[in-house]
Amino acid sequence: MLITLYISIYSLFNCITAASVLRSDTCQIQGRFKLNSMYQDGDVIFGGLFEVHFFTVFPELSFRTEPEPPYCEIFNMESFQHSQTMAFAINEINKNPNLLPNITLGYHLYDNCVMLGMAFRAAISLASGTEESFSNLNCTGPPPVIGVVGDPSSTPSIAISSVLGLFRVPIVSHYATCSCLSDRKKYPSFFRTIPSDAFQVRAMVQILKHFGWIWVGVLYSDDDYGIYAAQSFQQEMQRFGHCVAFSEILPYDDNPRYIQRIMGVIQASTARVVVVISPSSLVIPLMDEVVLQNMTGRQWIASESWVTSPVFHTPRFLPFLGGTLGIAIRRGEIEGLHDFLLCLHPKNDSRNNMLRIFWENMFGCTFAGSKETDGEQMKTVCTGQENLSITDTPYTDVSELRAAYNVYKAVYALAHALHDLMQCEEGRGPFSGNRCADKTNLKPWQLVHYLQNVNFTTDFGDHVSFDKNGDALAIYDVMNWQPRTDGSISIYTVGVVNEGPETGMVLTLEEDAIYWNFETKKPPQSVCSESCPPGTRRATQKGLPVCCFDCLPCGDGEISNTTDAIECTVCPDEFWSNPDKDQCVPKEVEFLSYEEPLGISLTTASLLGSCFCALVMVIFSHHHNTPIVRANNSELSFLLLLSLKLCFLCVLLFIGQPQLWTCQLRHAVFGISFVLCISSILVKTMVVIAVFKSSRPEGKGAMKWFGAVQQRCTVLILTAIQVVICAVWLSTASPTPHKNTYYLRSKIVYECAIGSVAGFSLLLGYIGLLAAVSFLLAFLARNLPDNFNEAKFITFSMLIFCAVWIAFVPAYVSSPGKYAVAVEIFAILASSFGLLVAIFAPKCYIILLHPERNNKKAIMGRETQNK
């Protein structure tokens, strides 16, 4: 489109250049565009471009006759008020003796009809001037316009600035918000009194973020304003992790099928919040379709270009658009504007035909002829004396001056810049050689310098200045559409968004003052997926935006204590996740305690075994002179009972919370007790064999080598070896309490680390060696005569002992945590009970139940009988 315009302009200038020279000293404009305009003469002229009509109608081209000029339809009262605000500001400046004294400002205002082509025609007309001919070929004097207020739309502003910017004509727009216009390299003379879309988009996203609306739809106009804003909006949404559910373009041609397709997209989406970035003229067809299809349940977010548009404030739209939130430019007050607007009267001047069009639309009359029909309705004749004070339209409403206030500031910015230019002192000017501008031959580029540095405060108290990109201070009002008593819509300010270099973006909202058009009277939810509660993490659904996700529970030992956590956090080593997976709690410390059933059972068994040993000792002490007790060295029997008692009692060192002394004693006491026990059994076995051999003629001297002293020394030596092993082990690598986190990740297993595997293995290996030797000797002596048949019981007891400890190894290795300790205790108790029962139960049976067999005669009698 811009290329076409450039070609048209180039051709137009070529035609004007070729046909403009009538005489050598006079030039004449060969033609003018047919435009709606307003004009007031002055020493210096300011130009203005406004959207006084909504639509432009282009006649069909036959290429056989000169085409008819395009014409505009649907008069816009609000935009006409903006144009009159410019006229008011210029009249006010002309009356101000302190601003531009001795200089009268004039204006030339055009209607762009919301069309790029018409806006460009108007801009070219401003640059051409109003004179039909001129004879000053030196081109001295002021230019046709020294500066332009407008255009209100971004696309025309881009096109116009691209051309007029080549000549550094200052353009101050009051409503063009495209962030692209902040590019100083492309648009060096463009300024604006409205913040750019970059700020507007950030402000809208702040509102969405405040209410938790992370899943929204976007509708935007098919122009630079809508396209650039939509792109910035999507980028800003992604930056905060929010998502756009759908993105659709509002058409310029008002195609019903296209509008219906967009409606289908809105209704099919789960997004309940819809952001619309578009001029109000393109939103009208969409909202008409919303009413036609009776679509409710949507929260609309309006951009500044249509949030204050009165066309939507009728009762017809209230059920559908009530509660709309939007961003509006800062409201201001202009004293005297209302009286000025009411004093307007039409003029019979072609350069002021916009006034006549306004008058006809305001009062429904016509200046063309006495009476004229409009369809079936007759129009009255306009007298020009109709009373504006009795009308109630957006033109006379000055309660919400926003765009009009920006026009007011734009005019004053140009005026202050021109004033500073005129006040320049020679020799202290800003231009080369410290020169000032030639006041009789002003150049637009000279005004740009002063405009960049303008700095003043309006009567309303607002500060006006421009940054290095020509942008105004960033501040917006947050608006809310609320119902009136008559069923129409009223706009209320419910917050402010501003941005400072230190504070950043700050959103202030009065939430209690917001009207919500929902049954709950609360903000709606607009999410693709419900938030993941603490204890879960988000997992993005494949092929969908990041806002669409599943909530997966955190694994064991992991937590998430925030909503919508991306990842779960692993708990420290000594902590574990609670059942809700939202907090790390200290791990349960596990050890075999006296309070739990297993500990109680093992403790009971240990004490019972110890008591049984004591009981047997009492029985043997009471019957110590009987043959069955005295047989085979009763001293060894008492030593064996004592060692078994120690074996039973050492179990108590394995139960309870491990401490340094219990860890050091448990295996040492266990090892020494069992060696004492096994060595006693080994010596008893050897005594049985020695006695048997001494009963034969060839072995009568065997017992002298294995008397009582030798038996004691053998037991002591064998036990001393184990004592040495334990002493070396404890002195080099002593067992210590250890918190084991590897067996069970959810618990801390409090155990005794053995310190040295070699020492522990040597201790067990020595016990195993003695047990194996005892078993072998007892097995070889199993067939001795009955009166010496204790070897059989020893064989059986050692068989039980070996079987228990052989089974202990795999069971111990495969048991986790405290159960490994329980297995070791069980092995100790089982082997101890096996020895106690197998060796002493037969003797107690005879002593207690068959005392008649506890005598030497009975034993000898059995021997004789066996022979």
C-alpha cells in the first residue's frame, strides 16, 4: 500500500511540476482534492488530521471518464469534538499575551475518514497550502503549515511521517500508538502525546496477570496499530508464561461471513477473556454479531482506541459488554471548552464545509434547498441559528476528555516549541555558529529541535515533555463499563497504570469498584488447565501451549510448595516429603527399639533364655553330686551355661538406639560369649573322646594329658584368641553409630557401622572354625557307648548351630534396616536355644522326671546290658 502511495505522489508531483508554470513569474495549483476541512487564517498555520467520518466510499472506476472523488459517511461527533478542541486551543493561545505574543496562529483541519488514502490526500493538501497561485519563486516566508497535529491512526501516521519526515515537518499525533513510530531513524520528526502500544500492551498484560487470566483470546485490526500491538502483546504474554488461545484479525470490509467465523472461534475456545485491539469502527460489526448471536459469558478487554467510544454505551450492548475492562489515555479538563463548543456556527465557505456537515448531522437538517427527502423522511432546512445547548451528544460531553485532552496538549507543545524558537537570542542559538532560526523564513526542521526539548505544565497540572523517541510520559487509566439506571453503559475509572524509570510498571486497582457482568459478580476464570496445587508439578501437554498442562504428583522425596510449580524440589538427605508432597519433614529414624512389638518380642526371648540358663544352673547346683551332673566334668557344664547366659544377654546390646559404647560392645560381647560357649563344647567333646580311649587297655594314659587343668587352659586359650581379635578390631577400626540413608530413601536407618569388614569377618570366621571342629569331633564320637553318649547331643546341637549361622548370612544381607539387626538377634537366640535345649534338656529330663535313673548303677547297668 505504501509503495502505491509513493508512486501516486511521485506522479502527482510530476504532473504539478509539468503543468504548474503559467508564466515565468507565477505558479498556479492545477487541482485540489475534494476534502472536508476547516480553516482559520493566521501568521503561522498548524495543520490537523482527524477522523470526522467513519467510512470512505470510493466510486467504481470505469476508466472512460474522470473518476468521481471519494466521499465519507457516518459522522463521528466525538472526533469532531477533537478537531474543535484544536481550534479552541489555538484561539486560547492567540489570546494569551505570554505565549507567542504578536503572532497569530491559524489552523487548517482535514477529515481523513478513517482511510489511508484520504489521510494521505489531506497531508499532501496541508503541505501544498491553500493559495491558488503564488509569484514568489524564491520560496521565502513561512511554509504552508509549520507543524501537524495528527493523524490519530497509526497506519496513516506511518505513511505521512515517511514522506513529510523527509522534510522534517513536525508531526504530533494525539492517538497513534504503534510502537514502531518510536523508531527515530525512520520517523525523525514524529512526536505524540499518547503513550505507545509497547506501554499499553504491558499495562493490559499487568491487568491479566493481576486477575490470573493466563488463557486469553486476541482480536486485532488489520493495520499497523493492530498488527504491531498484537505482536507485542503475544511477546509480553510469553514473557510472563501466559498463553494466547486464539488470534484473529478484524476485517476492514465488514464481511459478515468473516465476522461469523470469528464468532465461531470465540465460542469454541475455552478462553473466557477476549482482548480487542482495534479502532472502534472495526469493533462495531463484531459487537453487532455478538448481540445477534446472544453470546454472553465473556470478559472483554478493550484497547484505548475504543474503550471510551460512546457508540457502545447504549442499552442494547449492556448485557454483553457490561463489565468490560479497558485501558484509556489519561483524562483531563479543559476550562472553557464546553462554552466554545456551544458557540459554534456554520459558515458559508467551502474551506469550512466540515462545519456545515456537522450542523446537518447534529440537527437532522440540510442546507441544500428548502426541503429534501431522505428516503421517506423529509429533512428540514438548516437556518444556522439552531441551539447547540439543547443537544446531548458526544460532541457536547466534556466530562471524559481523553483524546481531546491529548489534542490540546499537542497544540500547546507546538506552540511552546514555536515560542522558544521565537525567543532565541542571536549568538546563543542552537544551530551552527550559535545562530537562531530566521523568523521571517521559518523551516519546519528548526521547530523539531525545540519540540524535542519542550517542557511545560498544563492548567490541569499535567507535565508535558517528550523522550528521545518522541514519546509522551507513560500513564493510563483503567476503565470499567458499568450499568446506568436507564439501562445504558457508563464508564468509570477504577485504576491507574503508570511506569517510571525507578518504580517500573505499577498497577493500582480499586477492585471493589469494578462491575463484573457474571452471575457470581466475581472475576471469571480463564485458564486452559486448572492450577496445579502444591505437591504436584506441571507437565505440558504435547502439541499445546505451555498453559495447557497436566498436574503430576511429585515423586517420593520431592516436594513443591508453590502453585503451578514447574519442577519438584528434592528434599535434603535427612529430610523426606510429607504425604501431601508440599513440605520436607525430618526423616523417620529407624532402629530396633524396645517399644515396638519386634523389639519387645526379642527382648522377652532374650530374658527367657537367660532365665532358663539360670534355672538349669540352679538345678545342676542342687544336684551337683549326682552322677549325671558330675559325668564329663561338671565345671565345663557350668561354664557352658554361663556362656549361654551371656549369649542371651548380649542380645540386649543390639536393641535400642545405637550409641558408641553399645556399638563397640555388641559384637565383642557376642563374639567372646560364643567362643567361650563353643570352646566349652569343644573341650567337652574332647573329654568324651579321651574318657572313651582311657577305658580301653591301649589308652589308659589318655586322661592324664587332658585333666581338669588342661581343660580350663584350653578354654581360656581359645577364648583369649577371640579377645585379641576383638581388641585389635576395636583399636584400629571401631564400630560407630551411623545414619544410613541408602537402605530406605524415606527413612534414616540408625545402625552400627562395623568399621572393619576384615575384623568382623575374622570374628565370625573364628567362631565358625571352632563350631566346625566341634561338630566334626562330636560327629565322629556319636557311636560311643550309651554312658558316654553326650556326643550325640553335642552333634545335634552343633548341627543346629551351624545350620542357623549358615542361613544367617543370606538373610542378613537381604534384610533392610532394622530387620538386619533382628535377623542377627534371631540367629543368636536360635543358636543359643539350640545349644541349651540339645545339651541340657536330656539331663534335666532325667534329673527332674526320672531321678531313679540318675545313679551310677543305672548308668553301669545300661552299659552291661548293652554289652
